[in-house]
Amino acid sequence: MNLFADIRSLVLSTLETLVADGFLPEALNFDAITVEPPRDASHGDMATNAAMVLAKPAGMKPRDIAEKLAGKLAEDPRITAADVAGPGFLNLRLSADVWQRVVGAVLAQGTDFGRGDLGQGKRVNVEYVSANPTGPLHVGHTRGAVFGDALASLLDFAGFDVTREYYINDGGAQVDVLARSVYLRYLEAYGQEVAFPDGTYPGDYLIEVGVALKDKVGDAYLDQDEAVWLEDVRNFSTDEMMKLIRGDLASLGVEMDVFYSEKSLYGTGRIEAAIEDLKSKGLIYEGVLEPPKGKKPEDWEPREQTLFRSTAHGDDVDRPVMKSDGGWTYFAPDIAYHFDKVQRGFDMLIDVFGADHGGYVKRMKAAVSALSGGTVPLDIKLTQLVKLFKDGKEFKMSKRAGTFVTLRDVVDQVGPDVTRFVMLTRKNDAMLDFDFAKVLEQ
């Protein structure tokens, strides 16, 4: 049962009657007509913009349409009052019988009450969390996880076929840093004194990983050059971190359908295929970008590069996909990943990014528009930062410094429901203060 849809149907059928009676002209478009809760609850149960939408195409005053529509609607037993407000808005009050039937439907349908078919089975991919596999999820990651999961659940409830997806960033330099950090913990497990250079991960959470590596390979990597052990330790460490992250997500009630590895894009021809698709559309060329104003982006260099003509699809500047030394830019595998999503046949893509990725929005939308020929929309939702407070003071988190409050710390003490609730108390694009002590008091 969808009460708003029912009343909208009543409004539209009443308008059709007014057309048949000759009060309204024929061939009017009703698509933009809505029935929603009024801004002020004292004005009624529902409000419709029908008269405001139809006034111009009908060549009539909105208030004249609203008054005629109000009179007709008031004849229906479901409507106890239809009041015209302002220039032509229409506020409706519903009968007690309507609300009694709603209560009955709620009791009968339980948590399925309100489930609809708005999505009509359209396939939607929602990618969220996608934190680097270099440690456990912390409070900051939790916001994207909760928002993305809530959004996916709402889409599923509205009749979309939803795939929840996590992109594992295991193809970049940060996993090499992770491997070197785990190797130091491995040496430590053998009783060696170690020092963590700047830029590595000194957190205690890697102690167990170092011990696990020792149990797996014994002393095979002791006194060996990095070239001997780096790849194996990188793979082992990433797997261990993803086990940890999967557990963190499960503790929060988040279940992913797909975990997609960035590493799978390299050496498989997938990046090359995506760039070739853009090239076939005349969107890849060799050139030198103008130096950016202010801070230089990490992918700019004053030499000829392979560029994606992203400005043809709404971006501010064209973007490098291959550097002058022949290596892929960070953007190239992201293009390939989204090309894979398009090829999997989704009708719509949604990415949930942290606010620090706001500069990626236009280029990513341009890529998907180009790859899909404009047939697959990409909607990017940004989640603002979480400002953490401990003992009444702001607490700066850093994975590389090993100073952070983990998702599991919070969930273990207050439970997943309270954690999810707190993360949804502010809009996703507004800063959220998370006072650890106050949450624990609840």
C-alpha cells in the first residue's frame, strides 16, 4: 500500500474528469504533478502542486484550477477537506477511515509496509566503503558504510535490483607500504628489534599479521632482499586485511555482494580495453596539458601524455590516462573498473565517495558517460568527514601513525544499531561530530 500513490492517482483521475468536462484543455502533461507531505503539518495531511504545474500550459490562473480541483476532490469520501493556499497550492486532509486502513496495512505487512515497484527491477550497482586494505575500518569509514548500505536498502525496498559492491584498492603503492610494514612485524616476531620508517604503518593491528606470516613461511624471508618477498607478503597482507575488513562490515550489519579487486585489472587487458573503447570514439589523444592554477595535481607533468578528452562529457579539463613514461595514471584503472560495471549490464551506477574525493566527480561521470554512450547514469554521493571527539577533545586519526578508533571499538561497546543511527543523524554531505564518550553514554 502506497498512500501517496493512491491519492496522486485520485488527483490525476479528477484532472482527467476536468479535461473531459471541458474545464481543462486536452493533451496536458501530468508527469510533474506531485502529492507530498505539506511543509507545515498543520496545513493538512498531503499537498499537491497540480494547479501550479498546469496553469501555464493550460493558459489559466493556478488558483482557478486549484479551486475547481478542490471542489471535485472534496466529493471523494477519502477527502475531508481540500483547501487552496497561496497562489494555487492545494492542501488535503484525509478521512479517519483512510488512516485506519493504513494502520491495518502496517500491522498486516510489518516491515514490508511501503515496499514498492518504483525501480521496476532496474539493475543498480552501489559501490561504497572501498577503504584501502591497509588496516581495520575506523570511525571515519563507518559513515560511508552506513550511508551506502542505507541507500542500497532503500533502493531495494523501492523495487530496484541492487548489487552492493566493494572496490579493493590493492593495485597501488599503499599495499607495498603495507607489505613492508608487515615484514617488519614478521622480523619482530623472530625477536628482532625494528624501527618503523616514516610513511609505514606502525599500528599494533599488524603484530598478529606478522606472527601469522611467520607461521606460514617460517624463516624463509629472513635476511632476504625485498624483491624475494614483496609480492608474496603483499598478497598475504592484503588477504589478511580484507578478512579483518569483512569482519568489521559484518559487525555493522553490512553485507557486500561483490568484492572487486583493482589488481585484477592489471595484466589482464582490461585497462587497455577501456582506453581502446574511448579511443575508438575519438576521445583519446596525445598532448600536453596547460599547467594548473594553484596547486599542481599529482597527475600533471609538463610533457606529452596520453589524454582522455573528458571535457567532451562535462569535465573541466582533459585528464591523463597514461604518463609520459608509459605507466598508467591513477585514473586509468578507475576508468577500466567502471567500464566493467557498464559491461555487466547495470542500468544505473552509484558511487559513495568520501568528501576528499570531490575532485574526482566530474572526471568519473565523464568517463562513464563516454563509455556507456550516455545510456548509464552515474550518481556520486559524497560523505563529509567525521570529526571525532575523545574525552571532550578533538581526536586526530592517522592509520600511518597508528592512532585511530576502529569501527569495531564502537560497535562492540554500543552495538550496530546505535552506531548506524548516529551516522545517519546528519545529511551525508554535512560534517558529523562523533563524541565517543557521549555515544557510549546512550
